[in-house]
Amino acid sequence: MDAETHAGASVPKGLVDDREGELAASQRAIVEEIGTRIRGRFERIGKDKQRGGKIIIA
């Protein structure tokens, strides 16, 4: 089992387009990967930069 999966589930992820913000990109990735919208309050947990330079926002 790798770092992105647990019990057969994976974390939706994607890139932020120039025309959208971080929250909109997250919501779009969820719809694209699991086929449904999630309603409710969203809260930014944090931001980290990987060794390769990719920025991860949760």
C-alpha cells in the first residue's frame, strides 16, 4: 500500500488551472475522480513543497 491509498481508497488530486482558485480546483478534482460534489464547509489544512518542487495544498 502506498502513501496515497488506504484500504483501496485514494485521495483525489489535481492541478490548479489559471482560471480557478485552490478550492475550485479541489472541488473539480473530487467531481472528476469520484463523480459527486461534496457540500459543506471546506478548510485549508496546510501547504508543503516536495523535494521535486511540486507544491501540495490540503
